[in-house]
Amino acid sequence: MENDKEFAQGIYVGTPKQDFILFELGLKLEEFLPWIKQKAEEYQASGDAYLNIQFKNSRAGKPYAEVNNYGRDKTPPTPTADINDPFGG
């Protein structure tokens, strides 16, 4: 199992000011949009339908967002030949 942390880019988690709010989430669009587009392409190429993100607290108590890659096969599937293609492409 890999132990490398992959932080979600452009996602900022804050501590709520009121008890009924679970957490505050900020998206810095100039960081988040390119990152999520790249992740979407990567995940779709490998056949994954979900990108899972966990919201955690650091040892210092600061909240952060981390991509949950547990059990995910990061290798893209091998392309299969189209049986309707007479040239095998």
C-alpha cells in the first residue's frame, strides 16, 4: 500500500464558527479547475467513476483535503480492439 499523501489542489477546509456547520469549504478556482480537469481525465481513463476526497485534521489541528486512493488501481486499462474494425485498430 502506498503511503504518499495526495492533497486536493485548490480546496481549502476551514473550521466552522457555529456548531451546526460541519466544515467550511473554499475552492480557489485558479488552482481547483485545472486540477479537477486533470484528475477527471485520469480517473475516466482508468475506468473510475468516483474521485474520493477525505477531509482530515493535521497533527497541528488544521483541517485539509486529501485524495483517498486506497485500493485504487492507478494503471489505465489496456485498450481493447474493436471487433467491428477490419484493420484491428
